[in-house]
Amino acid sequence: MAVDAGNGMTRRRLTTCVLLIASVIAAPSRGQDEKEPAAQSGQAEYSVEQGPIRVVLAVNTTRVTVTDRIDLVIQVAADPDIVVTWPDIGERLGGLTVISQAEQTPLLDADDRMVRRTYITLEPFLPGEFEIPPLTFRYTSGTGADDAGELVTLPIPITVVSLLDDAQATTLGDIHNIIRPTSLDRRLLWFGIPIAVAVALGMCVMIRLMRTRNGAAVPLDARILAKLAALDEAQLTSEGEFDRFFTELSNILRWYVEQRFDLNAPDRTTEEFLTQAKTCEALRECDVATLDEFLSRCDLVKFAQAGAGESQARTAMEMVRRFVSSTAHAPETDARTRGAL
């Protein structure tokens, strides 16, 4: 029963996230700051656009009880040559506790903008009026300082109410006819304590068996190989979309390197990333050489408009697969990097 209830809650939260993502994707472009409440009751969406970037914040509800959670989606769309620095969310956001954060692999939208999304789950503690504070996104151009500045989002008001309404809270009267506790038979303690211990041990065994049945967490290399298989099945190269194929392939590899070796890959240029990779103790020289060759191929296709064919795409895909397989069990290091930038 508990497992079914948990799965039901997971499905409901998944449905909520899907609705939020759909509303963010369908949002039209704006030329100025504006507040965009969603059509459905409780949901809200706030969009701000400045210069080369656009930021959209969407929440599944703006009114919750102290036992509810709030799903926040942050989407940033920027031109490919724009480097965006995100704010540090931390453990609390406007008086709300940050339960979890998850980032989606960056993608290109229909306007050839790089879109990056982060999903955040928030939890209130006390009733009252709160707000998700304005977030500051700084951006610079990779080709010069002409497109540099910062964008500040709008605050999102959140109302947290008690489980008891005002009428119930004010009609609670004094407590009368208090009954003294009866003395507890000591024999119940002698029999009750062993039984309670046995029940607790049984529950631990049951939970462990359930976790074993459900399977352990999917390893990082398995998730990456699944992403590569999905990209392969998309058949982008068959439709002549080589630029998009190499962009997606590069994003997958950079995300893997960031998660596996604690390197800040997505927000660095190829040259900066390779310089930092050379200082990583867990990466061998042959691994760095593979990264250099692969990213150089991708840059030629994406920026130099060099022609690419099916054979080049297959070669690049196999390079990434071999890199993931060969580094999946590389030894961990105590420090993130030597001489980190």
C-alpha cells in the first residue's frame, strides 16, 4: 500500500512538472519585463527578456499549505555565443527550503538559441507570505564585450496557509475533564520491548528487500549511454541536421565530464575546458587527447561551417561511447582539480 501511494505521488509530481515545462515552452517572446500568470488556477509564469537572453520562471502554484511542495522551473534561452552566469540558489530561496535541484541537458530551440532548464523543488516550513526573490543572471559575449550585462527577474509571491482555517483556529476552547494516566503494567514492558525490536528489524529487512527489488540508482555511464542511444535513434543526420547532431553530442559529453570529474564543462569555451581538463588527476593524457580531438571536430561543424557526413557523425558517436566506457571506472580524486581555474 505504501509503495502504491508513493508511486501515485510520483506520478502526480511528474504530471505537474510536465505541465510546467509545456507552459514554459509555449511562452511567446517578450521585448520587456512583464508578469505572466498562467491560465490555470494557482499556476504562474514570469518572463523577462533583455538583450540576447530571455529568462522564464514558472511555478505550479502560488498558494500552498505547510505540507505541500512547490515545483519551480527556471529556463534561460540565449544566443550560442553568449555565456550566462546563473545565480547561486543555495539551500534556501526566499524563506523556502530547497529540497532538490535537477538540470536538463541544454538544447537548441527553433530560434537557434541555447536553452537550459533547471527544476527546483521548494518546501515551506511555517505559514505566512513569502516570495521567490528576484534572481540575477549575468551574461557576456564570447566574441567581445559588446553584449554584456545582467538581467534581474521579477519576484514571485507565495502564500503558505495553515492546515486549520481561521474559523477552526479561533474556536479551539479550553481542555476539560483531563484524565490521569493509568499505571502501566511492568510485564507489558518486558514483552512489548522485544516485540517492538522484532517489528523494527522486520521493517528494516522489508525496506531493504523493496529497494533491492526496485533496483539501485542507475549509474552515470549507463544514463549517458542511454542518452547517446536516444540521440542515435533521433536520426538527425539522416535529415541533414548535422549541426544539431554535433551540438547535442557535444552537450552530452560535456555534461558527463562535469558530473563525472567535477569540471565546469558547459559554461566554458573549448580552450578553457581543455586547459582545466589537463589539471584533473582522474583524466589520463589519452582521455584529454580524445576530448581535444572530439571537441575540435564539433567546433569545426558548429562554428566553421565545415561539411560533415554520415561517416564523420558515426566516428564522433563512437569516440564519445569509447570515452564514457573507458572513464566510467576511473579512480576518484580527493581534490577536484590541481590548480583549478
